[in-house]
Amino acid sequence: MVKLIMVLLLTVICGRGCAQEKKERMMPTTNRISYLSEKVRRFKDEPLYQLEVESLFSFSVLVNGCPVYSNFDKIPGMGRININPYILQNGQQQVTIELYPGYDDQGINKPYLEAGDKFTLKIEKTGWGKDGLLKEPEEIVSYKAVDEKVDLTKRTAYKTDISFTATVPYQLAGWKNGQDLTQLDPQQLEEQLLGFYKEMIAVFETGDYDDLNARFLKADAEWYQSEYFSQDIITKFQTVKGRKGKSVATTFSNSKPNSRTFYVLEDYIMKFYAEGRMVRLEPRKGVNKGESLLGYMDTDKNGMNRKTFVDMLLYIPKGETVLQIVR
């Protein structure tokens, strides 16, 4: 009886917000493209900040408390990504670096970190020129683990913060108005999270990409603004049959090409970010640790197994009760 009353109360509280979400999910592709295009302001100067990482360690990198790149795989990490969506406004930005032991030649996880040039990170500032090409990048900040004055060889993990100043012409709301989710009942929050993930997987499996993209509408609006997307690029992202994510090709497979299996929602942790204002489910351990649990294993047209982790971070705005996609 108590559970029934709780469900009814949640339904009543959800009412107005759910009606708005339902309205957004009914938005067809052409309307979404127009809506998002109108949200993007263009500026004379449109700087783009990029983060580049090379590592033999396992690691996680966060920008302003938001996870942007992790690698706990046995394959060394190397990547370059745009970080404007995690820069909400002008001023000082914080980069958090978390380092963990890598793997030996036998693929066994090492017990400690090591000395030497095992991790490097740099942030560069560039932007789109009139010719449609990126301008020559300007290095803003550089970090090397080898320069640390602590003895990493005696540590099983190491965390440090660095900062840089960004100048951007836009302002994003992001997760600033989010509640501290760590103060909510953890069991109820976990149940709501699991329900959200199950619903998202169901939408992926039905192939209703209008519904899928509509659920990311607010997050996409800020992503597109932060990278100054033209309507052509917005159209490309809104009509592709999938979502932005991190993909890693692994080994050849005997599975049928284009087959897809979603990760099972088990053996996970509920990971909080940005001082508790964002949350997502992540694998508890293993080579997929640090990634989004919303993802799948598929076989591409070349017969390669591919792991894909779909970007999705959730929050609850102050004064509301329902999880929403914020990144």
C-alpha cells in the first residue's frame, strides 16, 4: 500500500514536467532542426578549446567536474576532443586528472603507478577560419606526470587539479541549477536512474530516432551553441541513426554484421559529478570502468567488434523531481 501511494504521488508531481517532455518527444526532425538552429548564436570570434591526452596509465579527465575522457582499457589511451560543451562561461576552468596503474605486457593490471613519461595532457585554443579550416592552435596549458614532485611508484592512484582561463562569447546554463543529488534517498534515485536507462535502451531498440534525439534536445542545444554549429551540421547530427559516443574497435567477430547488444544494467556504480549535481551509471570494474553504462557492443560492416559508450549525464533542476539529460 505504501509503495502504491508513493507511485501515485510521484505521478502527480511529475505531471507538468512529463507533459512538456511528451510534447518535445513528438517534435519531428524538421521542427527540431529549426528549433536548434534558432538557439545557436554566431559571433565574430568563435574560439574552440581542445584537450589532447596520451597515456600508458589508466586515467579519467574531468573539466569543471564533468567527465570528458577516460580509459581503463588494456590499449593505451590517446585522444583529442573538443571541450567547449563543458565550459559554461568565461573565466577560470578546472581540469581534474585522475591516474591509475596501467597494464603489463601480459595484460595484467599493475599494482602501482610508475615513474617516467607515462601521461601527458595539453589544452589548445583554436577556432574556425573563413576557409572552413581550424586555425593554427595556441597551447594554453600543458601537463606531464613525469614533472610531478611526488613519488608515483608508491601510489595506487594519483589525483591533481590544473586550471586555465577560457574566453568564450556564450553562456550556458549547464548543470549550475542542478540539485545536489547526493542528498536524495539513494535507493529511490537508483530506481529512477535504472528506469531512465531501461527506457533509453528501449528507444534505441525501437529505432525511433526522433524520440531519441528529442530526449537530448536541451543538452544538444547547449552542445551546438558551444561549438557554433551551422544548420548543415545540426541537420547531420539530427538525422543520423545514432547518438554521439565513444567507439572503440576491438577484435574480429563471427557475429552478423550490424548486430547490436546493449550492456546489461548490472555490476554498476552510481557515479556523481560536479559536486553531486550530475549522475550516471558506470561499470564497477574492468576495462569499461569510467565509461557510460548506456552503450552497446556491435559488429560493424567490416566484421570488427566495436564497443560504443553513449554520452549521457543526468541531473534534476532545482524545484523539480524528474531526471533530465543535461550532457
